[in-house]
Amino acid sequence: MSQFAGQGNEFIHDFGSVRMFAHTSIVAGFGTKVRRSKVLSDGCPHAVVIGKNGVVTSQPFRPSADRLLPDLTIKQEIVLLARALWREGYNDHLAGHITVNMHDGTLLCNPWLLLWNELRPEHIIRIDMDGKLVEGDWPVPLGIPLHLELHKARPDVEVAVHNHPLYGTVWADLGEIPPPLDQSSVLGGGGDVMIVREYGGSVDDSGSAAAAVAAMGDAELVLLSGHGTFVLGNSIRAVHQRAVALEQRCQRAWHVRVAGGDMTSPLPDWFIDRMKQSDGDKFHGFWEAMVRQELRADPSLLDNS
């Protein structure tokens, strides 16, 4: 039977082997100090749970139909984007950059030396348009010139993601654009996928980066020949949707090709054209569900940020 005890806003739920504490700092009976738990903007506490072994964990956010996510800062969103995309195949070791244009002459981005699936909000750095560190404790990524040249040439781009996902990179290496063979492959919009072959030289060379950006024109979905993919958008949500759809498109088209299937898209032209025009923000719930997956996997991810 559950036992409840409380004083003011402090309360304890004792469910046999697990005790739940919320809203205040408490010292457990076995001497483990529990930090003040988060209280969300709707007034609901983000509880911590202590098992008999003394392991302290945070309770994940619990959504409602009216509130699918907790309030998030931009740094938190960048981290959640990186972790969610890591699961989708954007996981080439230390490779990859995410930038958000702050429109004050600086960009927020992930640092060098950390994998996307270990990134936390306190790791996010701020750099100027010359790639110099303005804020943060971690080094600037080596391949950041591609993003710097992009944001200089196209200040309207809010968010940019570059990595080397397996299937997107295979098609980039082939110098071919995979056909969209199913509806999930065209979600998120972004217009036509473009192949850019002008990316010569090393990833830290501003000249080759500028040439690649010039070759992109106004494209928002790009396969960089011999390199990887580049996905742009007006929000973190949009870039997530587009990046997921692009890798799914590349993966499924490759599987169909290897199986010897028909590479002609079964999707009607009107549907493909309509989906190309999407700004990437219309699939309500998709981004939110993937964020909650990350918060369940690491309930402490938003702590202290």
C-alpha cells in the first residue's frame, strides 16, 4: 500500500522498493542528498526517484495532448537535435556540425571532441562569423568553415546540419540523387535535393567551403559529393524533419536498387511537388515524440541548463 507524507510542498510517495520525492531538497534515509527537482511551467514537479540501492534518477517529462514538450532553450534544442539525429544515422564518430544563427554576429554550435549522443547543453559553444570562440569551454569544430560561409552568404538560414550519414553519403559518393520511393522520404519539404561536386580540398578550407556554398544556390537539401549531406531550415524542428526524411529516402532507394526493384517513384507528381513546398514545421508531434525519446533515455539531460 502506498504511504504519503508531506509538509507544505514536500511530499514522499513510498511504493515498496522505490521512493519518489518532489519539489524540494531531501536527504534520503541512507544519506543520499537529492537536489531540488525541476518544476515545469505548468507547476508540475520534475520528480527524482531513489531506489533501495541509492541510485538517483529524474522522472521523464510526461506529455499531455495540450503540452507535448517541456519548455526548452535553444541550447537544449540543439542537444536534442544532435541526439535524435544520431539515432537516425547521423553518427559518423566525431564528424558533424549543427549551427543556429543568433542574428547578432554569432552562431551557436556543437563543439569539437564530443559525440552527438553525449552532447549536453553546457557543451554548446558560441562562435563569431570568423569561427572564433566567443563563449564556452570546448574547441571549435574543425570543419566549421562550411557553416561560416553558408551563414555569411545566406543570413536567412536559421539552422544548418552537416554530417556523414551512411546512405546519404553513399548517394553523394555516387554523385546521384535517389528517387523518393515512399511518402516518408518527402516529409519536411526543402525543395529538390541537389548534388554539389565543388567541395574540393580539406574541410577546414574556407575557399572550398565558399565554392560549395556558391554551388548550392538556394538549395536546402544537399548531397556533397565525396563528403556527406547538408540540411538547412528555418527552425530546429524543420531541420530535424528534413534530415530524417533525407536519410530515409537515401536508405530505401538504396535497398530497392540492391534488390533489383523499379526505381521509378510510385508517388504521384502532385504529391511530391506539394511536399517539396513544406517549410518542415507542419508535422505536429513528430519532433516532439523524438525529443521525449531522448528525455526518457537520459532524464537528467536538462538538469542544470
